[in-house]
Amino acid sequence: MTSVLYDAQGPRAKQRNIVYTVLFLLVAAAAVWWVYDGLAAKHQLDWIKWKPFFTSSQPWQTYIWPGLQNTLKAAAFALVIALPLGALFGIGRLSDHRWVRMPAGVVVEFFRAIPVLILMITANAAYSEYTTISSDSRPMYAVVTGLVLYNASVLAEIVRAGIQSLPNGQTDAAKAIGMRKGQTMLYVLLPQSVTAMLPAIVSQIVVIVKDTALGGAVLTFPELLASVRPMSANYGANTIACFTIVAVLYIVVNFALTSFAGWLEGRLRRGKKSTGAAPAGGLETIGTPALVVDDGRAV
């Protein structure tokens, strides 16, 4: 008996798979034990090194919470600026006008090709040389600038790909009822492409949150990961414990983002399925949001 992708396994293949599974589990268990034994030998698993995080609020209030606030603040600022900027350049790359399409393409390809760390360092040097921003605030500005320039260019490609993934019938139906290209983009293409773009946008948001750590490593930006060094020095060189707590917080934040995005995507899909036809009176004004385009047909 066969399936669509592969032939059904015979008795010998099943036995081999069982052997491979057992061997893999043994190797994984040995690796876990090797790591555990090494950490225990270095006294990194002693309760005294983990105790501050579970019995006192001081490390959370002094180091972790301020670092997490700065991480979320920088990521939020970068996202709020980069998302509309990326949408603007993504739409610009689809323009029929060469004088709009070419500059937008050059900007997107230029900043997408440069590592975000170089953008942060360059922005920090520029702010130091040409502005009066204080040295305390400069790292935040530099981190947000670097994140905006890089991620706006990536989001521009996401927007362009999302719009181009729609069937041509959507545009043809809008043209058939006399909608201009701007109206077609605003009322027909963008709303329908949001669902397709959402997973990639969320992945980029996760990247933004994690890339704030680059500012802490190079520009002394006091974000979450940068709190490990002073925290470890203050609590008896508990580096492993500090990194573990910080890693768990990153996982929680990013899991919350992806979970929210999954809920929002499902809600948008359900909303599209439940969308009814236009009112019986027809469209009063061409280009109003009452237009419903489904499978290439104007309804």
C-alpha cells in the first residue's frame, strides 16, 4: 500500500527506524548529561546562583525589568516607523512610473544589503557628529535608526511580494468598474494581501526584538541582554543562570507575538469567509470600501 509521498514501510524498515530512534535518544541523553555534568562541575547549577531570581525582586527591578523595557521600547519605535515606511517603498516598487519605481528599488536594495549592526554604528557616529543628542539617549536613537533602515527595506519586499501574490483578476475586476490604480491598491489589493503578509511580518517583528541586542553589545544600549553582565557580576558570577532567565524572557515575548499574530490571522481569514455581497442598491461611489472582489469577479 502506498501513500501520496512515499511507499509504506516494510517490517525491516520499521525495525531500522526503531533502532535509529533508540540510538538518537541515547546520543541526545548523553549530550544532555555531558552538559549537565559540565555545569555541575563548574558549580553553575548550585542553588545559590539561581536563588536571587526566585527569592528576591532586586535583580528583576534593578536589571531585568529596565532592560526589558528598553528592548520593547526600541522594538516598538522601530516597528511603528518601519512598517508604514516599508509599505510605502513596497508600493513604490510596484509603481508604473519609472521615476518612482527605480529610486524605491535602489533604496530598498541598498539598506537590505547592509548588516544592521553597521547601520547602528553609522547612525551612532552621525548623531554624535551632527546632532546635539545627549550621550545617554544616543544609543537608543542609533539602535532604532538602524532597525528602521534595515527592516523597512525587508518589509518593503514582503509588501511587494504579498501584493504580487494576489491573482490578476483582482486588479482586472477593479479596473472593470472604473477604479483608479490608487483606489485599487487601497481598497482591493492591500486589504486582501494583509493575511498573506502577516506571517512574514510577524517573523520580522521577532527579528526586530532580537536585533536590539546588537545595540547592547556594541553601543552600550541598556537592553535586556546587556543586563546579564552587571547582573552576573553582582550575584557571584552566575552567568549561566542570568543567560537562562534572559533567554526564557525572549522566548516568552516572541511566543506572545507569534500567538497574537496567529489569532489575528485566523480572525482575518474568518472575516473574509463571512464577508457578504455588496448592498442591493449597488455602489453609490466608485472606490468606496463597499467593493467586494472575490475570485476575480466584481460583486
